[in-house]
Amino acid sequence: MKHIFEWKVALGHIRSRRHHAFISLITVISVLGVAIGVAALVTVIAVMTGFSTYMQDRILGTTSHILIQGPAAGIKDADKILNIVSSRNDVVAASPFIAGQALIKFEGDVTGVVVRGIDPASEGGVTDLSGKMTIGSIDSLDEKGIVIGIEMMRIHGLKPGDTVTLVSPSETSSPFGMIPRMRQFRIKGVFDTGMYQYDTGLVLMTLGAAQSFFGMGDRVTGVEVKVRDIYRAGSIAASLRGDLGPGYRVRDWREMNRNLFSALKLEKMTMFVILVLIIIVAAFNIVGTLILTVMEKGKDIAILKAMGATRGAIGRIFMLEGLIIGLSGTFLGLLLGLALSWTLANYHLVELPSSVYYVTTIPVRVKFLDVAAISISAVAVSFLATLYPSRRAASLDTIEVLRYE
């Protein structure tokens, strides 16, 4: 109740623009400037958050939360590691794997691929690859079968049932000396992870087939681990290092993709700072509007002071006026930004080439904390813009103003 008078005067200043079209126009421009800045910030941050979430989901759907690897020659005691890992309450599942590089040949076409040997029975517990299959299933894999990505099938003209030749960089002895290992496989299925890099360059086969193909005997490259809480994967990985002892490399999903997620975080912060500058520019319009209002209302301010209004009350009137402009622009900007984000998320207006970008459409995700941070920043900038004009209004000399009226 104490400040109702100040609110009434501030609202009266904003509404009484009929005879002062220029100041009214500046007020509208101030509101629109803040609104455009907030809308742009909401939309861009939603896209950045959506892209980061999309990448996280796709990566965690294709690879495990934690990877345990041993020396370059491989791990012989995989069962021991599986027992240690599986005994933890914070671990959901674990599965051995083999990873290596090879060349795939089909009708004279040769391309490099990453070969991953998996245990079909336990792979579904650590990754979502079984849910990414569009043709066939991982369970159908045998010692002579492989599964390829959908983009590899399209680019090289492959189809299920085709026989391809895989060439390993490791060599084997023959009457003609050391030659690369070569073996024929039949395509048993096709997966679609939604990530171009995986869908063009990843080949899956059984663990036994990979051990034979790479000449690893009974060794494996490492063990994949899925944990209950992906955001505790780092601390769980650190704990596993202590449990397993020296000689093992334990990395969580964030460490394995540190460069990617660090770049996304930096880009998000950079875009936030750049777009806040738009709001700061709009705040200068608020400063100009309030200064012109102070000049226009000099007589009214003097009369209020003569009637007993304090310097603090006069200053608060113009602070409230600037905040009303800032809040109006922020509210309007939030509506515009959320509407644009919803449109991008539901109608996929922008199509991106999968060979260049990780995604084919712009992913959008609006987070409450992001919207709250944007709103608070816009209102804070608007408030700071009121400080100088309100101080100038509060310092007007009543006698000097009334003397020339």
C-alpha cells in the first residue's frame, strides 16, 4: 500500500502519450527492442540445448556410459572385470567388446570402417543398438554375419544378404609371406542411429568373429558398462579405477566426448553473451525514454516535491516506469521466443544435410532454468537502465523548475 502512489504515477506517465507522440514511439521501440532480444535469446538457447541433448541421447544410445580398456594387446581376464563391475549396485549391466579398424570391399568399392565385436546376448543391456535396427536384429548375428549402418547401405548400394569382404590391418603368415587378414561376411541387418558418422562407418559382428578376424584369441578390447545415473558416471568411473587397479583405462561418456560437449557449452555461453548485447542496446532506449520523460515532466516533479514527495519516491517512480517497459518487453519476448521454439520443434521448417551436420532437422528443447536466466537477465538490464534517469529526476531543484514555469 505504501508505494501505490508511485505505481499510479509511473503508469500514468506511460499512458499519457497522446500529445507526445515522439516519446511514445521511443517507448514502443524500447519495449520491442527488449522483446526481440529476449525472443532471439530464448530461441537460440533452446536450439543449442536441443542440439546438446540430441547429441547426448544419440551417443549414449550407441555407446556405453563407461568404457574399461586394457593394454593394446587386449584384456585376457574379461570375466574377472565383469564380476567386479556387475557386483556394484550403481551398475545396470556390463558387456565385453572388441574394437578395431578394417576395410570393407564390395564389387570393387573399398572404404574404411570401424569394426565392433559385441556379445549379442548382453549388448542390449549396455547400449540401445538393438532398438536402432531397421532391418534384422542383433540377435540374428552369427560368426559369418555383420550388421551395417543405413547410410553405408545407401552410399555403397548394399542390401541385406549381400556378401562383403573385410580386410584387417593385422597380418597373417602365408606361403607368400605376411598378408592382411581377409574374410567374407554376409550382411544380416541394418541399423539407424540417427548419427551420420556411425551410420556410415560402423560395422557390428559377434565377439567370436571379431576375435578370429583380428587374431586376438580369447582377448577382448575392453568392457562396456551401463550405470543407473548417467550424471554420476564420472565418479563411478573413478571408483572403478581403484577397484580394478593399475593397467586399465576407465573413461566415462563425458570424458570420451569431452571436446564435443565442451565446444557445445562454449558456443551456448558465447551466444548467450552476444544476444544479451541486443537487450543492452534496447536498454539504452529505456534510458533515453526516461530522460525525455524527466525533461517533459519537470513541472509535475517539482509540484510533487512541493506537496511532500521525497527524493526516494520520485526516483522510484521513474525506476518503476523503466521496469514496466522492461517487464513488458521481457514478457512479450518470452511469448515470441516460446512460440518460435514450438514452431521449430513441431514443423521442422529447416532441413540440414546429414553429410555435413550431425542432425537433419533443428532440435529444440526449452529448459525452465534457461528461460528463468534469460528473464532475470533482461529485467536486471532494464533495472540498471533506470538508475541514471531516476537519480536525475530525484535531484531536480523544485525552486529552479517552478521559477521558469
